[in-house]
Amino acid sequence: MRIGDAAAATGATPRALRLYEARGLLPPPDRTPAGQRRYGSAALRRVRVIRELLAIGLTLDDIGRFVDRLPLLEDGGAMRCGPASSPAPGSEAGATAVVLRRVAALDAEIARLTRIRDTLLAKVDLGPDGRSPDRGEAGAPDRADRTVASGI
């Protein structure tokens, strides 16, 4: 399968496939006599795994740290992770460390967003039921507010 077809089949772009190859996440594909990349089913499975890992918040650098363990995920399996102490790159512990770092980053982002949400809610005068005293629906602008906002 040529690069455009492989990209379409995996929800990626040809540029992404070349990037995954350049970063060592995707083995170099076979080439046609004309030099065009030709991808097989194993490469398509690998690209799908990479895209799934990116979708759950890992980065290309993260994935690169345990690229040798990606085949464990290619057949729909789970990648077993061991203890994270003194992880060697590509080891079970290394994969655990990558995941734990990403979870810590997500926790920090959730905390940051929660603080922003709390600050925003503190700026509005909502009653105990979540409704502003001068608004009918929870936080919805009344007709006068919509008129002013629309410039009428």
C-alpha cells in the first residue's frame, strides 16, 4: 500500500508517516522499484498504535522511549509495566516511568484548569442552586443581556 493509502487507512497523513519513520517509531518500509514507500499490514498496525498513544496524551518522545515494546500493543494487547524505579529505556520500568510522568502532567493540568474554573465561578454571583438571581437558567444570559451582547 502506498503512503497516501496507508495514511488514509490509519487516519494519519503522509507527512505523519514520514515523521514516525524519521523518529524511529515506524520501521523503514519496503520501497517500490520507483522508490515509493510501500506499507504492509504490520506497519498499519504500528501506526494505529502510535496514533492511539498520541490520542491519550503521550508525545512522540514518550513513545520513542519504549518503541521496542510497541509490538505488544499492535495485536490489541496491553503493555505490561513494571516498577518505575531506575528505569532502563525501553524496559517495562521505563514505560511505567513515561506513563507516570504523563499522568503527573495531566494531574497538574487538571489542577490548573480547576483553579481557573473556580476563579471564574467566583467572579459570577450564582445562587445556591447554580442560578443567578436575575437569570432564569443556570448561568444563561437573560433576554436583556442577549440584546446588549448582540449590539441591538
